[in-house]
Amino acid sequence: MLRSNFVVEYSPNLAGTNWINLLSLTNLGTNPYQFLDPDGDGEPARFYRAFMR
């Protein structure tokens, strides 16, 4: 089964469990996919994770 639904989340720290949805993607046309987080500028730290759903 080919999965094509992806989620990118962020958190201000790795110790916490509160991950915030940044974007959801379906049927990506490119591999690898590059995304930008302009709201992350000026933040002391921001960690990201991406996974298939």
C-alpha cells in the first residue's frame, strides 16, 4: 500500500509532548520535498518531525 499523506509538526522543545501541526501534504509530486517555516524566524528553538499518516 502506497501512502501519500504526510504531516509536519513542530515543538519549541524536545522534552515536551505538545507537537503542533504545521502542515499536511497529500500526493507529493517531488521527492524530496522542501518546506519553509517563516513563522520559525526569531524563535529561540523549533524542532520538526515529519511522518506518513
